[in-house]
Amino acid sequence: MTQAVKAFADKHLERFISRKFLAWITATGLCFGGTLTSGDWVAVTLAYIGSQALVDLAVQWKHGKNS
């Protein structure tokens, strides 16, 4: 049962939000809730920003600056 729910959530969440951004939002919520330390939140944020920058760089490299 949980596998079917996970598959449904993955299919529909990917249309609206990237997994990296979802992880960042989750980390932010956990930080506000006191479950995650500020140092861990910074690490998640840096990973999100760094990975997003790599994606943007790859798109520019493949398709040019106008994409």
C-alpha cells in the first residue's frame, strides 16, 4: 500500500516541484520546528544552490545562453 502511495506522490509532485527543492523546503520546515540544526540547514541549502547552479551551467553549455 505505501509503495502505491509513494509512486502516486512521486508522479504528481515531479510535475510541480523538483525533488531538490522539496528537500530544501523539508529542511527549512525541520529547522523552524527545531528538529534540524542551523548548521545542517546551511549544508542542505548549499547543496541545493550548488546542484541548481550545475544544472543551469549544463543547460547553458548545451543550448546556449538564450535558453
